[in-house]
Amino acid sequence: MKIVLLGSGNVATHLGKALSAAGHEIIQVWSRTLDNAKVLAESLKSDFINDLSGVNPNAELYLIAVSDDAIPQVAANLPFNDKILAHTSGTSELDIPGISGVFYPLQTFSKQKRVNFSIIPVAIEANSPAVADMLEHLAKSISSKVIQLNSEQRKALHIAAVFACNFSNHLYAIADTILRANNLEFDLIKPLITETAEKVQVNIPESVQTGPAVRNDKMTMNKHFEFLKNDVLLQEIYEKLSKSIINLSDRA
Amino acid sequence: MKIVLLGSGNVATHLGKALSAAGHEIIQVWSRTLDNAKVLAESLKSDFINDLSGVNPNAELYLIAVSDDAIPQVAANLPFNDKILAHTSGTSELDIPGISGVFYPLQTFSKQKRVNFSIIPVAIEANSPAVADMLEHLAKSISSKVIQLNSEQRKALHIAAVFACNFSNHLYAIADTILRANNLEFDLIKPLITETAEKVQVNIPESVQTGPAVRNDKMTMNKHFEFLKNDVLLQEIYEKLSKSIINLSDRA
């Protein structure tokens, strides 16, 4: 398929590489910043541009991988209105002028790390069966896990991913901060992080919950709360998450 | 080494099995509940008892793997006061009457899943060089990662583990709840959970943070906050963690 990629961030980069590797032709990369468009375009052997009015009209699909608030503006400023435009956002609606589909790959992309796209779920949504078919066909060329979701489900999936991935990573960062402040290495808890993620591959998370909160061990929780006394926000995070664990185990 | 194990929970179970597999002799298991003592004792080919006054006085080491608030009571009610007692807690002090050492394995133990003890860090603390040597020797027989920590460092390590492991697992549980409520399977985010945990094996967590908060994408965060409107505690968790991510990236 001939595709124009609009964007040059983490999603555009990983998606562009995966599509290109699957045999699709990225004929052009647009980015607001010409240097960014150039870097990605060179790795994809594409043309590049930073002016929306000059976007190539000969693609079969225009994939918009920019920040959510920029999607309407990019869609509105393309020099045609009869093409298939899809965005890659987890949370933006399908119902944006000019947009006819959504192609949302559920993964955490960092430029530092390659990802295996074949196991990444791709959520598809479209305003017509033809576009749905086209996007599903495209998604299946790079992933073995393609699903059709409505906007509400896609948003739920995105929010679940924010909790399970973005917030977990931040908890690792908090752990790193606490360890460093006490002359301890982050390496110490790496096996624990791996084990915690592995456990839920074969168990329901709630059923393998461990730690002071699920035991309602108030003495330990109080000591930890006291230990964090110089950081009110950390204390609040500790308290809210512990409360949520206790609530969930009470309901079980 | 001849060891009496006091406790029959997750830590006692996994530790007992690892020590036994390493050739140590667990001569007796004590638990408040005789049935629990019996189940573990049978798998370790040990004697078992639920009366502290009957604990076998012929062990070289008494390992106390009970909840933090029960440690002082167990230590005080043994029928001798000239033996080496060590507890396995991350947060309890070394300075408890009768206790001369700490043997803290840093891992999340669930009865459902076997663990590879050899990569589990074991933190040692003792009130004499002789006990420190003995516990270190014991730890090295089951783990390749043995460290001497003071009580403050051990508590910091435990708290870091609560954030990185216990709280992460709860975030997985929250994600599971959100997905189910929207007729989606937890399976969808399993690759993401694995990828998130793998990324920090070779990167500093802060450097691979992704998601709306680190981009300060207020539109998306507001939509997510609105989506969670029926659960005030979840909204608070979303808000506090997002704020903490923004703070950390502002400091960088």
C-alpha cells in the first residue's frame, strides 16, 4: 500500500518502520519540523516535507501520528478532502472532520528500543466497512492481533494501558529514586519487576497481589508512610494505592 | 545447617523449599495453625508443631517468617534464649528482643508460582560479625546476590519494592477492571506489561517514560479523568501519578 505518514515521533517512527518492513511504500513523511521529517524519511527511503499544502496526493492512505490536540488541525489543512485519513490515537474520537478511520497500535514506544510489532494489538475503527476492511488488512500485515473497537472501548483500552504501563513505569522511577537516595542500586529490584510482570501473564493480577496493603498490615504501612515524610505527593500515592488494594481485596 | 522455620506463609514456604533444595535440614516447622504447619512440613520432610513452648532446641538457626507485628511475640515465647533467631522482614528493625539477625529475600512470593531463588537478592543484617557470617553463608547457598544492609537501607529497599512490585501489580488489577467493564480481555495488554518491565532492565525508568503525563497532554488527561468519573479513588490515583510524572520530568 502507498502511505503518507504525518508525524515523526515515537509512534510514527516505529509504525513507519514496521509498515516499510512489511512491504508497504511510505511515499512521504510530513513533520512540522523538517529535520525530524528528514531523519525518519531517510530510514524509510521516503520523500519528506514540513508544509501540509505540499503533501503528496497520490497515497492510498494518510496515517496521522501526531499529538491528540494536533490531529484536527493536520486533517483540516491537507490540500485535498477526498482521501482516506486515519489517526493513531488511543483516546481521540473517530468523529473528527476529515478522519475516516483509526489505527491504534497498543504499545509503549521509545526510540531507544526496538519492538516486536507482530504481537502488538492494533485496534481498528472506521466510518465505513470499506475503510474498516482496508485498515484491518493493513494491520494484519504487521500484527497477528487485530481487533475492531468502538471509540469508547478504545479509550478504555488506552486508559488501561496508561495504568498498566505508563504508571507502572513511573512506579519503577519512584523506586529508583528511593534506592538512589539510600545508596542502593536499581539493579536490586530488576528481578522483582520481571517476576511481577511475568506472574500476570498466567494469573489474574488481583489473585497474585502481595505486600503490606493486601495483608492490611497497618504497622508496616505506617512505617513506610513515616519513611516518606519528606515527600507529600509520594505519601499520597502510597496511601491511595494502598487504600485501593484494600478496597479491592475487601470486595473479593 | 539445621534450621527451624517459624511460619507457614508465602515467604516461609518458598524459603523453606529453597533451603531444603540447597541441602539444609529443616528439622521443624512451627505455625499458629497446625494444619498449615503440617502442609509445609510434609513437603520439607520436617517435624511440625503449633505450640511455641515445644519448639525443638537443637537447631543452629531459627528463621522467623511471620507477619511483622507477630515477630516480637514469637521471639519472646520460644523456650530458650541462647539461640540464633533471624527474621525475614523487609521493614522490621533488627533491634527486637531475642533477634540477632535479619535474612530478607527480596521477592514477591505467591503460592501459585515457583521462583528461581538464585537471582533473588537476599539482604543480611546482624548484631554480631559471627551471625552476619553465618547468615551470609546461608544466603549464598541459595542466592548469587547477597548484600549486607543496615535497617534503614533494608526499609528503603522494601519500600522501593512495594512501589515497583506490589503497586505495579495493583495497577495491572485496575487495568483488568477497566478492561472487563468494557468487554475487553486482559490478554490485550499483556505484551505491553512485558515490554514495560523489559525496558527498564536496560534503561533508567525515567528515560523511557511514555504516555500523556510526560507529554503534558492535558486534553487526553482530562478525557481520561472524565472517563473515570464513577470512581473517585481511581481519579485521585490517576491525578497523583500524572502529577508525579510531570514533576519528575520538570526536574530533569
